[in-house]
Amino acid sequence: MRQLVYVFAVIVQGSAWGAQFVMLKLAAEGDYDELTVLFIAMFLVSACYFVILLVRRSSFRQTPKSIEFFAITGLLGYALPLTATLYAAPHLPAGVITLIVCFTPMISIVVALLARTERVSRTRLVAMALGMAAAVMVLAPQLSLPGLGVLEWMLLVGLVPLCYGIESIYVDRHWPEGFDIWQVGFGEAAAAMILVAPLVIVFGEPLPDLAWSTAETGIVLFTLIGLVEIVIYFWIISRTGGVLVNFSVFAALFAGIAWGMIIFGERHDVAVWGAAAVLLAAMALLALEAMRTDQGHR
């Protein structure tokens, strides 16, 4: 039963993750520049975590190793992937962005194998291959379009799975001793905010007139959804390692497609829906493996 709980957590975390990409696209359509959107989001996330730490009366003592950990995870978990997403969001449907993120399991599996942090089963490899096949179904048609279509923006979004795939294995291997998921969540978000701040000062644009719009709604919802998503993310890693958590991108795909259709009126061709079906098969393989593992532990 425990393994099925992990799979359910992966689905919930992935659904929240997919919704975050849609919220970023919504925020990117406002009058804020991309770096300012990222800084505001990181400030709000950090502030929420800080309040939680105060309520829990948690200390936050830093060591050289923890500072290094938060700098790396802040860069890989927030700064680089979210900046890439914000710049590409006006040019790509939200569903396509989440589909590209499905490269994450491949990166995490390769990193896990190279680092020898955990065993990767054949079933997971097959599920990863199905996920990759689904991504190719959507990326390949861009190669035949004049000027390669929006391939350059797809490649930019490719930074997202690269960063996330490496980060999950790094977090699993270098989790700072004595820190819980709330402390790690605050440290990562605060580090990202500090990393982005100089870029906002140098390259950011003046803030527009303060008036509530869909952009502000997107930023606030990104923050709230992100708090739920990242806590589940760290919980899964702390219980199962750094590979299983990345299969949440498959659930993120369906959330991204659904919310993109609802909010932006996006419509997708046969290739995208076919890719979604292939990814569903990958999630089914993952669930079957979890049930077999659970039965083996009884």
C-alpha cells in the first residue's frame, strides 16, 4: 500500500506542477518583464515559507555545505528553468511546454545511473522510453516547418527538464543534515530570489502601474500551487529517491493541456493527443511496478 501512496503523491505533485506552467504563461502575458515576474514569485514563495518556519518555531542555521546546497538547488530548481519558461511562454502553448518537460525522467535516470545513487528498473526504463517517444511525436513536426517553426523556443524550454532532472538526484544525494522539507523549501526559494535580484536590478524594467490583472492572478496562484507542489516533491524524494518523483511530469502534461484549453482556449492536433495517450501508458507501467513492489514487501 505504501508504494501506491507514493504513486498517488506523484500524480498530485505532477498535476500541481502542470498548473504552475500555465500560471507562468498567464503571468508572462502581463506588463511585467520576465525577470521581475520571477523575482516577485520567489519573494512570495520565500515569504510564505518564512511564515511557516516562524509558526513551527524552526531554526535555520547555515553551514558552508547547506549554503552550497541551496545555491545549487535555487539555480536548478527555480532560477534557470522558470526564466526559460517565462521567456518561451508567449510563443508556446502551455500543453506543449509541459510535454517538453517530459524529458525530465530521461535526464534523472541517466544522472542516477552515472552517480550510482539508486537502481533503475527495466519497467522505469520502458516508461521513460514511452515518455521520450511522446515528446518526439510533438517535437519532430517542427523540423519540417519554415524556419523550423517554434523549435528555438522549444529548445529553450529544454533547459527545464535538464535542470529538474539533475536537481532531483542532487537533492537526494546531498540533502543537508538536520533540515526538514519546510527548511529546504525556504532555503531553495530564498536562494533563487537572491540569485535573481542582481539581474532584476541590472536588466529589469520599471514596474508598471499597480493594478490587479490576470498577470497578478497568475503570480499569486503560481506561488500557492508551488508551495503545495514543492513540499510533496521533497517528501517523495526523501522517501523514494530522485527518480520516481520525475515521473510526475506525465501527470503535469494532462494538467497543462487541460488548463491551457480552459484558460487560453488552446486546441491541439492529433500528434499531441497521441503523445498524451503514450504518456498514459507510461504512467500505467509505473503504477503496475509500484503494485508489484508493494506485494513483494508483504
